[in-house]
Amino acid sequence: MYNPSQSSEFSRNAERLPDGPGNPYEPEVGQMPQSNASQQDMDNINKTGTTIVGITTTEGVLMASDMRASLGGRVVSNKNVQKVEQIQENAALSISGSVGGAQSFIRTLKAESNLYEARRGERMSINALATMASNLLRGGPFFMVVPILGGVDEDGAHVYSLDPSGSSLADKYTAQGSGMPYALGTLENNYTDDLTMDEAEQIGAKAIQAASERDTASGNGIHLTKITADEVEIVGHQDVDDLL
């Protein structure tokens, strides 16, 4: 059997490689992106700290997020951060983790969504968008980003929890960030399958308030995001109590 690794142009070029010729029939596996940040660098990264929640309803998706950013969880660096962004007309992404990584991730996901729509003449389904987002998180240089994706398409309302390892988990409701344990308790106690958008607003506000009471990295107001099949509406409120 002919072996291209012997007595061929391939073999002559392969010998110049530092690790030898290897097997041309085996797939070449690249390396995962690595961060050179030291622990001292990590302590000075702007982080959203964060409590973010996503809730499916009979009318669409409700997302809620606090407004506080901090340096290493010790110092409040900003009190008016919008942690949710529209990705396409029927989908939005709420972020926790590194601010810089999240901003870069959102720009990239928006670009991929726009390219898909331009090439195919239709919006990406929410399931496909979640798969794209998880692939970008696993293979891209987006450091310390833990988002929630919410959207509405012909299959209904969807909420996905994503993480840097590339997982994508669909659920009826979810929470992420440092305030997640406190928010999840509120969601567990109040969620029902027949929630309206107005009822979900109340539950989302209660979840953010519960986390803000105990989590020092969450607070300073709330953004409520309503997602339907044709619109993403983001509204900020400085005082959560006004919504309850």
C-alpha cells in the first residue's frame, strides 16, 4: 500500500517539521485558547459580579439583570451597567463574568447572526443561535463569560444557560452570576407554566432583589427585558422596590 509519508514530496517536507512527519490520516487537534492573566490581573478585571435571570412565559421571554459592576468583587466600579443586549430582533443575551470578554462575545455573536440572516434571508432559530453561542464560548478567546440567551421563534419561547466550557442547557427559567443561589430560590417558589409577561416581571424583580440583599456584587437597580417574536424591549429601573 502506498504510504505518502515515505519517498514523496510530502515526506521531504514533513521531515522539516519540528515534531516529525506524524500520520497524515489522523485529524490534527488544536489547542484551546489559554489566558496569560495572573491572579493579580484577575483581581483587577472589571466583572459584572451579577445576578441575571431568564424566564419563559406564554407571551415570550422575560430577562432581568442588576446594574452593578465591580473590580474583583471588592470595589463597585460602575452603578449603571446594562448587562443585556439584543442579538437579533427576537433574541437577547444577558451577561455575567468579565465585562471585556462579554462585550467581545456579544459583538462576535451579533456579527454571526447578521451574516446568517444576510446569506439565508431569515433569522437564525433560537436553538441554532444557542449552538453558535456555545461553540464560540468553547473555541473562542472570550475569557470568563457566563451568559443567558433568551429568544422567541416559531417553536415558542426559549431560555438557555451557557458557560465557557461550551455547554448549552435549555430550561423554562434559569439564573447565572454570583447571586444565582438567591435568585434561583425565588424562581423555584414562584414559577408556573402559565405565567404572563407581567407576572414574570414581578418574579424577575423579586429574584434580583433577593440576590441584591445578600450578594455584595449585585445591586444598584435592574434592567427588565421583554422578548417577543418581533421585538426586544429593554427598560432600566433604579429602584427595584418600584416594581414590587
